[in-house]
Amino acid sequence: MITLGERADTQRPLAVIHASSEASWQQAAAAIKAAIKLSDSAPEETPVVYRRVTNAG
């Protein structure tokens, strides 16, 4: 699978769905399609560590 910022092509999938029924597969596919944004430009670079979670919050 490709990762954030990599160029998409026909050789590597954007996602793999494992579902127990056709209805579950359709629901997962719709959620994935809604979550993916394709663009001709690369996204802004994100930090490796986005936020640290501690007991203090």
C-alpha cells in the first residue's frame, strides 16, 4: 500500500478491505473513499510525532 504523500498508481492499492459480508464491504469502501483525498500536489509534511499522550493529559 502507499503511504501519505506517495504518488498513487495502478500497481499498489490505496487500501485493503477485509469484510465478512458484501454489505460490510460496501460500508467500509464508502468510508475509505470519504477519507481519501487525491491531489496533484503533495500534502503538507506532518511531524513524525504528532502529539504525546501522557497520564497528565
